[in-house]
Amino acid sequence: MDNFIAHILVVDDDDGIRTLVKKYLIENNFLVTTAKNSEDATKKIKIIKYDLIILDIMMPGKSGLEFIQDNKKYLDTPIILLTAKGEPDERIEGLEIGADDYLPKPFEPKELILRIQNILNKTKKIGQKRVIEFNDVKIDLNKLIISKKEKEFKINNTEKIILEKMINNPGKIFAREDIGLLIKLNKERSIDVIITRLRKKIEVNPKNPKFLQTIRGAGYVLWIE
């Protein structure tokens, strides 16, 4: 995958399955976010674009199929459905309305990983920026590295999520509340600390930032164009 690190959303109401799938994916070097139902997942896909979604069909409230139908304008993301063995009609409907693959429960972890890799090898983030360069700075979200002159800084998962959103929305102001929803953090002070840390990796003079700027009373913006 050429050092590409995919971010996967796992949507399942079963705590055990959600935890187990997350464990398998992390062990195979994927970034993972989870959602316990369709409503939770809908909030998350409106904030960040995932590389792939693993979606249970049968959930309380809205089903996985209803989730796909309700969110078509947000979903250009590959989807693997998790289905019970007795749901052939739902599998067919899911594929018809936009899912890419399905896996009946119970499933072998290795098979899930292979299906994910096969889909990602075919779809690989078309149209979204993952590597940008400006001045002496290079941000590479595939390798999770920021290069500044001759120095390299690692990007952690929280920083990756923020940078991915900002890079693909240059000039857009993100309120602290927006960033908090993005990274599941509701403490404004902690968000400020994360931004300060990012500035040290990006800016020549972090105390007088040129690229990752504060808009007083509004939030933060990344100027890269």
C-alpha cells in the first residue's frame, strides 16, 4: 500500500464485535474510529472523510441500509457490510444501493483484513490531498510525517485527523467546537495545546504563525495557498 495508512470507521451496535474488529484492524496498522449506531456514524462522517466503513446491517434505530440511503451525499467511501447468515435479501439490497462487499457473521479476521486490503488497493483515496508542500514544509499524511527543512516530525492520530480536514478545506475556519467533535475532545485548553504542538512542527516561528493561524473569536485556519 506504499505506506498508506487507512482510517476505517467501524459501525456496530454490539460492543464485543466493535472492540474485536477494532483490535484486529489496529494490529494490522489501520487507524480506527468506532460508532455504536447509524446516528453516531452519521455525525462522524459529516466531520471526517474515512477511507472505508465497516457497517453492520441490523442495528437498533436505523439499519445499516437506511444509513447508506440517508447519507448518499456524504458517502463516496467504500463500505463492507457485516451481515447475519440469514440475510441474503439485505446483502443484495446493500450491494444495489452502494455497498462494495459483505461479510457474513461470524467471520475470520484474516478474511476481513484481506477484503479491506483488496478494496483499498482498488480505490486508494482518489481526489483527496494527502501530501502537500509549501515553503520548506512537507506534510505527508500517508507516511504520517511533517518535514521542515532537514527535520522530520511524526504525526500522531489526533494530529492526522485535524490536518486531513484542514488540508482539504484550505482557508476554512474551524471553531474549537468543530475540532473537538473531530477528535472527540471537549476541552478547549487541550485543543489549544494540540494546535500549539502542530505549529512547532509546521511553522518557522510558532509564536508568529504564518500558516496555522488563530482567527480571534472564531477558531483556527490553515493557509496553504
